Amino acid sequence: MEKKLSFNYFYGTQADQFSFYRIPKALFQNECFRELSSDAKILYGLMLDRMSLSIKNQWFDDQNRAYIYFSLEDIMELLNCGKNKAVKSLQELDTESGIGLIEKKRQGFAGYGIHTMGDIAMASIHSENLLYKIFGIDAELLIDHAWGCESCRMHDIKNYHSEDHSLSNGQVLMRNYSFEEAEVIVKEMTDILVLDLIEKELVTNSVILWIAYDHKYEKEPSRGSARFPDPTNSSREIINTVKLLYRQIADRYTGIRRIEVCAGKVFPESYRQYDLFSDPEIQDRERRLQKAVLEVKNRYGKNAIMRGSNLLDCSTYIEKNEQIGGHRA
């Protein structure tokens, strides 16, 4: 059993030493607020407390109305709750789906009073912490740029060469795909990615799979990666690895709307070393087959050779091959 904390009694006016959040009594006494949850009422008190910061920083709109910055992350931290509960408490208060105590707006840069680089320079003097809260670590670069300080010169940019390269294949689905349907798409995308590796005479040492779901479920994307014992562009090896990775990371019960497959750290095939445990005859036979498929597709069109799964109703293989730059020809 956990040991209970012990606290001292208050004597005299000792309680006055604390600072408090203020919650209007009307939220508890007025009948029209009776349906509001306790979390929503507490959240409103927290928002009222932010008003003093708004007045201090002169955060007023064009109608001289004070406004506050209160992110979903702030709510989750202060109420010590998850994202779903934070969203629900916020919805209870807003004008769109709640009682109308607050008006919620998504903020672009202009919403923070930032219209020019000069505004960023001034904000770095008076509200530097706000800039870091909005832009994260990139705020340092923005502040330097606003003041005319550039640590990176054109010479540095022109002479920059990435140490690692990758190839990727991404697709946005036009409807929610089930777990089984999306597996067909993952296999098709990986097949295309492998042919791209072969055509460019590249090999990869790893694959990365990213799965995003319908936004209405507010579910974080799934991401996973796998490394190969040796660099490869083998269709059989890469497709089987990605398929296994998909079954490990994808949510079986949530509609899938976006998929991305990436071959990480690719480099020329001439640098590949064969291991002692692989059958070179099998590898060469598979490679010749892949080359033949690629030659037929380049000569007669991408749909000249297809797998049986490419004819399924859920498949996007034929339609995607007929597109130019992601758009219908």
C-alpha cells in the first residue's frame, strides 16, 4: 500500500499565502450551466486566469476584445487528462458545439500579431518565450533572420550534399480502407518501390512504413521500420518484410486513409556485398526476372504485367499507373 501524504492544518490566515484559480459561481448556481461537466467548468476558470497575461501583452483584436492562447496541449497538461477528454471539455464551452462561453479560432501567424519579419524582431524583445512556443527550436533561426543575422551563407548552401538518400512512395486513399484492403495497397506500393530501386540500380538497407488514419478518429499515425541483414533490392525480401511490418503496426479496427513506404539509405548496387548464406543462383534468377518485368513495363506500359491482387476492387494499381504526376491523364 502506498504511504499517504500528511499535510498540516491551516491556522489563522495562512491559507491566504496561496494563489488561486477563480471560477465564477454562476457556473455552479445558474440553471443554464447545469449540464456543463466539472472539467469544463474548471477549464473555463483556467482560461479566465490567462486573461491577465493577455492584458499584460496587449493581446486585443481589431474590436479591442482580449483573447488568449490556450492550446490543446495546455489543457491536457493542466487537467492531467488525455486528448479525447481535453477536446470534449473544450467542445462543451465553445460556440460551435457547446454552450458558447468561448469562441475558438485556429491561429496562423497573423493570429499572433506576426505579419512581417519586423514583428518577429519586436516579439523577440518582448515575448521571446512565445516565439519558441509557436515555432519550437526554429524560433532561433527566425529571430536571427529577422535581425539580419545569417549563420548560413550561399556558399554553404551550394556546397551542401546530403550524406544519406532515400526513395519513397506515398498514397492518399479516397475512402477509409479496412486492414485487409490496405494490406493490398501496401504490397502494391512496395512492388513499385522495388522496381524503382532496380531501375536506378540502387539497394537499400532498411524500410520505413507510415500509416495514417481517418482524422475523425483522432488517432496518431502508426510508424515502424525494419533493417535488412545486407543491402538489397530483392522484391521477395522487401515485400515480405514490409508486409510483416504492416501487420505489426497497423490498427486493425480503424479506417486507413494514407500510406507511405520508404526505402531508407539507398546507395549504388555496385557497392553491395553478397553474404555467404544466400544462394547466388536464386538471387540472380530473381534479379533477371525483375529486370525482365521492368523492360516489359517500360516498353508496353506499367499495366502490361500485373499481379492477381491488382485486379481486386480495392486495388488502386491500374488507376495510379494511368495518372501523370498524381493526376488523371
